[in-house]
Amino acid sequence: MITAATQQREHYLNASYGIKSWLLTKDHKRIALLYLATVTLFFFLGGAFATAIRIELLTPEGDLVSSETYNKLFTMHGVAMVFFFLIPAIPATLGNFFLPMMIGARDLAFPRINLLSWYLLVIGGLLSLYAMLAGGVDTGWTFYPPYSTSYSNSWVIVTGLGVFISGFSSILTGLNFIVTVHRMRAPGMTWFRLPLFVWSHYATSVIQVLGTPVIAVTIVLLACERLFHMGIFDAARGGDPVLFQHLFWFYSHPAVYIMVLPAMGVVSELVSTFARKPVYGYAFVAFASVAIAVLGFLVWGHHLFVATQSVYAGMVFSFLSYFVAIPSAVKVFNWTATLYKGSISYATPMLYAFGFIGLFTIGGLTGLFVASLGMDVHVTDTYFVVAHFHYIMVGGTIMAYLGGLHYWWPKMTGRMYPEGWAKLSALVIFLGFNLTFFPQFVLGYLGMPRRYHVYPAEFQVLHVLSTAGASVLAVGYVIPMIYFIWSLRYGKTVGANPWGATGLEWRTSSPPPAHNFDETPVVTWGAYDYSTVMGEVEVG
Amino acid sequence: MASEAHAESLALREQFDTAEQQKDASTLGMWIFLITEIMFFGGMFLAYTVYRSKYPYVFAVASSSLNVYIGAANTVVLLCSSLTMVLAVRAAALGKRSGIVLFLVLTLLLGGVFLGVKAYEWNEKFQEHHIPGPSFSFEGLAPDQQGYAQLFFSLYFAMTGLHALHMVVGVGILSTLIYQTRKGKFSAEYMTPVDISGLYWHFVDIIWIYLFPLLYLIDRHLGK
């Protein structure tokens, strides 16, 4: 019945046709797909840079690229991945698509601003892309002066401008989400009936709104310094390069939570749906998101332990950094407790959720290593740090992003991805990821510094393992790309709620109508109340 | 009455259920935007605080070269523009279109006067070689302190420049509002754009209320 109806029924994808109907759309669902295409492009671009890095590191000598080119490669890998993939990835695609639907709204509060923020990301991305093609930038994604202001002979300002513009995209998305959650909830959708996905996006938005302007003004000051040598970051003129590091990390540490909080929101949905149980300790998980957002602003100094910061400041920042572990652990324990006596199914999204929980835990625990003063002095600027944050960003954010993409794919497209291939690629990604990054912990502990392409011969075995893992990982990322596109035409069509999930987004047809709901839902139940969806499961 | 109800239904965007919900959303959105602006200016205020406390004497000397009377007069101009902006919002709430236009034009003129005076002050600094760069020089300070004085003027130009940029954006917003009012877009029932533009204008004023004492007033007697 439903399947037959899908063919003729009008939904957001066939409501209008033509390139203009996409480029001028105000529909949050279409804008989410525009974002999806954009961030996927940058993901594969950043991945290409990473591939070149890993191939270079196969041998101890610098034989594939020059030192200068290598500097550009890791810089552009970082810029593309951080600013144009990880930060917009989950909020601007899955968040954009599902946050309004989960609260029972027809759209975000400001649809035109939503479209504007996509254009800002594209303009910023194109500028940075232009800088990369025209000659690249070699400062590292952190743009530290005095190298970036006085010495680097590369495209610092154009790249910075691209990051600056994409920052406004991030700010506007955050602003839109906050207002939407406050003002657009359906009747009966109280704060404590919101799915945890919405709570974590709300917390993310707060960081985007408070943190991003600071990196914006920092880039402005950096550009002024580079252009006019006004002295703000120049010790020779009375300025202080460390001030840049403070301002930079005041944003860029919370930015880690911009990347991982939405991922946690996705995992909460996945764990609940595939254990068929309400998330254990809902309120704790919700407030843990808020706590992470708040604490995230108080820990930036742990990036400056060896940058002339006073020992006392270092101790305070170290202590505060440990505090972040509490809400993070609350989440991990609560997801695990949700599984207890759950009716667990091992569908692909759940595999990614399991992957996330394990890898995020390793990333988080090694975060404690680098948050402690003594240990950090030993591993500062080594591959240990590189491995640590890749466990959070790749093992955490990308795992959850892919999990979420599989979970909501049938809702977004009306078609199911091929489960067998999906399970295989989830496995390949998990294995490839660990083979890539686990050896880097060892490398870093043994003293391999980051950002070097020539290294002592005794590190070669571990580097070869890491490169082998990266090849496996690359295969794992290409498979979903292929079958997602394949499924658009050949995937099995699905009904409204293939997973038997509880969110409002599953109570409308797949793909949803242009205005999301045929009539505004009235909510009388709490989040994750499975008694409301009994007997609706189609796939499991 | 009927035409006003018509105007209201036209102004209600499809994602909202009621005009009140729409107004609440727009107002909240503007407040959040202003918070981002505070953080944006905050980076510069932080840099100012750091270097002011590091080089208090040189900053006092450099600060005393600014013309406090012109700065004070410009502060009064800006405060008056806030008053006319409030009156414009009031006129909008009462649905008096001619009042909206009158007070918005006055606000626009006062904003223009502020920017003109600011341009005059910057020009003076140009002629005194107080522009950061190779030709920078500040009389009465030892060579090793020239860099610190240059820091002061770097911050002065960055902060007043960013503020002036916000004024220019404000002038653009006011011009749009005047045009829209004359087209009959606003009524007592729908005046949100006037209202939230007022919030923006006051915010830009408040930034100046902080900039003026920080840049012109603190410890200027030390420099004399």
C-alpha cells in the first residue's frame, strides 16, 4: 500500500524541479542535501591530502614531496577537514534536515538565513579551494604567528578569509537552531520530551554562537598583522604571539565540541532505536550536553602548556580539562546502560554507534593523558596528540555521521541502502581506522613529532602499518559513497518508519512532504516511548 | 482595518503559526546575533586589556593625543541618534508612518554626522603619522616605546574601524527601513523589522559608550 503510494505522492524531492528550485530553495530538507553534497566534496578533498601524507610517510626519507609541499599538504588536510567538513558535517546536514522535524516544525525559524549560510559555506570553501589550487598554505591549520604573519610565503590571507566567511555560516546555523528550538516546537513538545539529538544540537549551537565570532575577529587581527605589521602578535613591537594562541584556542577547543556533540546526539538516537529502549537517564544525558558546552569554554589553556603559560594557569586548565571527562563519561555509561536488557538489533547504524562508543572512549581517555601537565610535556606535538584527536574526530564524529546517514537515509530518500554492503563497509572502516591511528599512539609516545615528513628509520614499521590502515579506511569510505548513490535508484522503497523508531520524523511519510507533516503533530508522550510505535517495524 | 489585517497575513511567513510567534522568533534571533557581536568585539577588547595593562604609561601618552572634545561631542551625537531611534520604534508601535520616516531620517543623519566626524579624526591621525606602518612616529616617546604607541593606535584603528563598519551597515539598514516604511510595509501590528533594527542600532551605540572611555579618557592626565 505505502510502497505504491510513494510513487505518485508529492514529497519534498518532487514538489518542484529544476536547478533554480534547488539553488533558491528555502526548504530545510533541500538545504540539508545541498550541504551534504558540499561537505562530501570537502571530505574527499581532505581525504586526498591525507592520502598523499600517508604515502609520503611510507619511507623515512622525504622522497615523494618536498618539505614545503608536505607542510602544505597537512595544512590543507586540516583546513578542509576541520572547517569545511567536520564543523558543518552533522549539524548542517542531519541537524538541518531533522531538527525541525523532530520538534514537529514545518521549517527552521529563518529559512532564508539557512540558505544564506549554505552560500556562505560555499563561498568560503571556494576561496580556500582557490588558495589551495593557486599555491596552497603551509602554516598548519592553526595559523600560528609569527610564522603566519611574517615568514610564510603562501596563501594565508585568502585561506583565512575563506575560514572567516565559513565561520558566519556556522554562526547563522547555530542562531537558527537556537531560535527554532525555543520558538518552533509543536504543541506538547516540552523541553524534556525533545529527542537527545535536539538537546545536543542546542548545546552545539550555543558554542557556535559564542565561539565562532572569536575566531572571526582573531583572523581579522591576523590578516591586519600580516598586511600592516601592526604589532599585535609581534614580540618585536611589544605584541605577544601567545595572545593569538589564546584567542585561537578559545574558539578551536570548543570547536572540538561543535564536532562531537552532534555526533553524541546521533548516537543517543541510534542506541535507543536499536536497543528498543528509552535512553537511560535522559535528563543526565541532556544536561551532559549542556555541561560539555559550558566546560568546553574553560579549558583552552591546555593547548598552551608549553607556550610560556604560567604553571599555575596550566594547573587550573589541566584541572578544568579533567572536568570535561565527567559529562562525557556520563554519556558513555548511559548509552551502555541503555543496552542492558534491550532488544538489540545489529543493523548498520547500530554498528557505527558501537564503533563510536568504543573509539570515542579511547579518544576521551587519551584526552586525559594530554590534559595532565607532566604527560603532555612528553607528548606535546607528537603523533600521540594526532592519534588522540583523530580518535575523537574520525573515530567519533565520522562514525556517528555515517551511522546517522545510514539511519536516516530511508527517511531522506524513501529508499533503503543495501544492508550487506553497509555492514561490510562499517567493518572495513572500523578495522582500517584502528590500523591507521592506533600505531600513531605508539609512534608519538616513542617521540615521533607531528608535521615532519623525514623521520628516523626505526619508526618505519609503525608508519607502514598506519599507511596500510589508511588504505583500508579509504576503501571503507568509498563503498558507502557508491551504494548510497546506487540506492537512490535501486534501493528498496520503505514506509514511514522502517526502524520502528519513536521520533516525530518517523511519523510522516518517507520522503517527507514539503512541509514535513500533513498536519501539525500534537505531542502527548515523552521521547523514546516505544509503546507508541508497537508493531510498526518493517526491517530489523 | 481590513487592509491592515491583509498586510499582516502577507507578512506572516509560512513556517510560523501566528504573528506573535514570528515576532518572538525574530526578536530572539536579533538578541542572539547581538551576543555573537559582543564575542566578536570581545577579542579586540581582550587584546586592548592585555596591552593596556602591559604598557599603561605609553597607552596613556598615546591616548592623550586623541581629541577628547571631538570624541565627547561625537558621543552626544550618537546618544541623540539612539533617542531618535527609540522615537521611531515608538511611532511604529503607534502605527504613525510619517513619524517613523521622520525619526529614521533623523537617526540616519546623526549616524552620518558621527561617521563624518570620525573620518575627520582619522584624517588628523594620518597627518600626525599615527597610522601604524613604516612611517609611524610618535613625538615625545623613546625609540623603544614607539612600538607600544603603535600598538595603541593599531587597536584604536581596529576597534573604531570595526565600530564604524557596523555604523555603515546600520545606515544601510535605516535606509532600507525608510524605503519600506514609505512603501507602507509596516503597521502597528507588524513592525518587527523596525523594532529589531532598533536593537542593533542601540547595540552599536553601546559599543561606542565603551570605546570612548577606553580609548580617550583613561589616565589621559598622565600623558599631558
